[in-house]
Amino acid sequence: MFFEESPDRQSLSEFSCDVAILGAGFAGLMCARKLTRLGYRVAVIEPLTEVLGGASSRNEGWLHAGTYHALSIGDRDQARQVAERCRYGWEQIRRDFPEALEPEGHAAIAIVSEDRVAESARRWDSAGVGYRPASARDLKVVVGDVAIGPNERPFLVDDLGLDVRVLAARLGHEIRAAGGVILTGHRPTALGESSVQLTGGPTRTLHFRTLLLATGYATSKVCGELGLEPPAIRLWRSHLIALPRLTGPSVFSVAGGHAAMINHGPWSIAGLNEDAEIVPEPTFEPNPEVARRLVEAVVARFPRADISAAHVTACVKVDVIEAPNAARSLNIRVGELAQDVLYVLPGKMTEAPFTADVVAREIVGRLGMPGVCDRPIDQRSMSVSAGERREVFV
């Protein structure tokens, strides 16, 4: 187990909580922390033997400052919203979890094609993204390591590397210190009325007031196991390459097909911009053709890259199908699967603090605040939510 339970809990075949969260990825843990801080009794259930066993540990570890998504999303309003949510998460994580940040020593470098500089500045300003043009002195730290074309302009930006292991340890400690429970190696097998059966250790019955599925790409599978109709979701596979550190600061381009890299100690993790292919099942096996293009993009941007020591893998992400043939959505979705059963799709990892706020507001609207008198409008809201299926789309 991620944290040992107290002896009295180890012997219990039944226990109760206000909110049961299935899934101990980044979103599930962040929601649990938020809810325990609000006074709710929370239990986090994870079928794997460790937390962060899914997509949360299979990404670039990129703490987005809004820089990339303000430009990569075509619709200006959506781009601004995602960038603002990333900025919100960036600020919270920097403030609350400084030990989880990679000690870069230099600002990251974002590379923009010259014909997009004016539009980039407008979008960054609109979303509150921090940036400034990189000077020749700034670029001395990457001379020879990074290829910047004559029609490209570098900017110093606030994006950072994030060690998700350190962050998960802090989240888990805070959840447990606030009275929450984290059970790893336990799988839900049957859903009853306000209860769920767990196996993996001793068979247990967990009673809840609200059940939240924060199960990411496993959402459809878990819904099937619990007899729930899954939401209309899609799975997307993207690719990553890990190799010896490429340069001092992290460097990323915002153009499609180019490499984006974030540093983690002696390693760099790079991805390919706009790399997202729909897959029918979760798989961490890379597509050989996409892997080849990723390697080529890394070599093109980082001429001294040691490809002989590189390792390519894949990450699986999920979104709701908003319309046929729609592009991948980075929006946050909180929806109802059954009475007292919700699901959440968190968008980007950096958006998780914002996602936790959305979930918390939904839980408060359903359960009220522990020890706090409800207002008349709160009582009305809870009666409406109990009788109607609702979905929050951000």
C-alpha cells in the first residue's frame, strides 16, 4: 500500500466516507487533497500497487505556464481558457509544492516562427502568460545545442519541469494527515446502493455519499465492471522520448511536427507537437512511424542529441467526444453516471488544481459543507441536482 493504514482500519471489512475516489493518478489525488481540506472524509482507491501508475507518470512532466496551449489551439477563446487554467495550476503548484519543481537555473525557451510572433504576443497577453524576447546573451547557454532557424524567434518563458513522484508523495501525505485513506492494490468489483465492493486485499465494502471516477483512460473499463453506462470518450496515443540531457534550459517549439523538450535532472523528455492518434484500447507501445518522426524532430532541433541512449514510449490520454470528427479537446468534464456517481476528465496535468476546484464545487453542491448551515438557495440547488442528471463542461 502507498501508506500503511492504522491497525483498526486494516481489520475492518466495512468502512464509510463522504467521497470515494477511484483512481490515484494526479487528478484523483489532487481532488482528494482539495476535498479533505474542505472537511470531507475521503477514500482513494487504486487497483495498481502504486499511485501514478497510468498516464500521470508517462508524460513530459511539463508544468505548463500557458505558453504552448495559448498558441497550439486554433480557437482563440478555447486557447485562452486552457492557457488560463494552466497558469492557475502553475501558480498553485509552484506555491504549494516547490520541492517538486525541477531546478532549471534558466528560464525555458519557446521557439516561435517569425510570422506568428505578433499573434503569439496577443494571445499570451490575453491569457496572462509571462514571456520576453530572448537576447543573444540569453541564448549563449544553448549555442551549438539548439538549432534556431533564421525565421524563428526565441522567447524566455515560465514553463518548468515537474517531478510528479515528489508531488504525489506530498499529496498522499496531506490526504492521510487530514484523515483520508489511500488504498492501493484494491479493485472495485460491484456497485451497490451507495456502496462499492473492493477486492485485492481483504474483501471490503466501502460506503459513500458520492463516488467519483478519476480513472482516465480506464474509465470505460471501470464503468463496464461496475455496470455503468460509460461516457462517450476517445483514447489518444502520443509519444515520448527520454535521452541524456540535451541542454541547460528546457526548449520547445510551438509549431506542429516540431520537438518540445522538458528537462528532468540528467535527462530530457521530448514529445512531438500535435502528436495524437486515436486508439481503440490503451497501449503504451509506440507507433514505429511516429517514433521515427519524433527522433528526426529531436535531432533537427538538438543536433548534439545522443540518440543511441534514447528510449521511446507512449502515453494514452482521453477526452469526451464533443462532435463527430472533432479535434482532441483539452476541456475539463465532470459528469453524472448514476445517482451519486460522477466522473471527471481532467484535461492537462497542469490543469489538475483547477479541475479539483470544479469537482469540489460539485461535491459541495451535492453534500453541503460539513458543519456549516446551508442557505435556502443551497437547499434548493441540492434538491434539483438530486433529481436531474447534470454535466459540468469547462
